[in-house]
Amino acid sequence: MTINLDEISELKNVLSPLLNECTFEEAAHGESGARVARVLMPGGDVAYLKYAFCAFAEEIREEHRRMGWLKPRARIPEVISYTSTSDVTILLTKDLVGRNAADASNADPATIVAGMARALRELHSISPKECPFDERLHLRLKLAFTRMEADLVDEEDFDQARLGMRARDVYEQLLRQMPEAEQLVVTHGDACPENFIFRGDAFVGFVDCGRVGLADKYQDLALASRNIDAVFGPELADRFFIEYGEPNPNLFKIEYYRILDEFF
């Protein structure tokens, strides 16, 4: 969603003087309804401004809550400022200096993939009993249904295996094929390479943490491996599972959670 400079001016009135004398540019981001701007601060530091109006504001409120819980437990950006009014919700975070895993062109791909696996293994080692955010399958399915009913599922963006299918038919498939049990851990929720930041070969942290919560570990493993395959190739996707410690991954769950992701 393209940022609007008039909107940025309005945000300055809310966050002033933090945004005075800053410059802004649109930042790449995913399918969220929030707008994202890269902010160049007067001293040369970089920050990211995420903001949303109306219904989409809840996404940012949730991300702020989850970042507050996760910060002492994992490597994520520092929050500079957060505010939520009846009109807009705004989250300003420090930049994690580095490049995302998909764009780490000067690094060895095998090293990057191994770093992603270790980062997820570390995240998944956090005690699930500590996590107050529930992202278990029955809730994700409920949200998927809500999004489908609101016409927020892009059928034209389905993976090749499902192109041409109706969202309702895909949803019925999810209901029929639900896994019998969940291997619950603290998950990132959107573990694509773009959300892993590296400085050289070293992992420095996760970004876009709005879906962090208690879920099956395959929520992360399925999406990470799919995108590793697309960016780096199938051999490194296989290597990812070995580095994570899952040399014989559950192929059924991998496919299931990739299908579920069509709704988000």
C-alpha cells in the first residue's frame, strides 16, 4: 500500500517532535493493511514507521503487544514510539542494520539458510507456557474463514497447485485434512526469508512480528522452507530441515500449513 505524504504530515502532528526534520520513503512490505515508511532520522539513523487506520489498526496494536513480550526473549527491533488514537495507530521502530535473508547477496546462501534454521530453533525453544498469544490452528482457521467471508483472500495469488480454485473449496480442504495433533512452540508466524535480518553471515534479528504466538512449529517450518526453495533452491530447503534438527520433516504438515497461508 503506497504511503501518502499528506498522511505522514498528519502523523507528525501526533508524534512530533520525533518526526520533525525526518525524510520518508516507501518500504517494501507484505499483504498487511498497514502502511510502512522508511524513516531517515536527522542524525543519520534509520527507523521504520508503520501506521494504519480503522480496522487495520488492530494489526499494529497486536504487533506492539507481541513485540513487548518477545523483546526480552528474542532478537527483534527496539520500539522508539507507539501511539494509538481513535483515528490512527502508529508504531516507530529502530532499524535492524543489515539485509534480509532473501537479499543477503554478499553472504553465502548455505550459511544464511543455516542461520535461519538456528534462529527458528532458538525461537521455538522459548517455553510455550510463557506465551500469552494463541495462534493455534482452530483460531487460524476461524480467522481464515473471516477473511474469506470479507473477500480478503486473493484467489489469483494462490500457489500454482491451487490456481483456479475457489477460496471456499480450499477452505473446505483445510477442514477435511486437519492434522490430528499440534506440536506447539512459540512461532514467528510469517517465517519467510524477508523477515530474517542478517549482517554479513550473522543473524541479527526478526522483523514483522505481528503473528508471533503459540502454534505448531510447522507454521514456521512450512513457510520458511517454501521460500528458501524459491529463493535458494530445493537442496538448501532440504538443508534447512537438517540444520533445524528435523531431517525427516512431516510432508503432510508442510503442505497443510502452506495451504493455510493462502488465506493470509
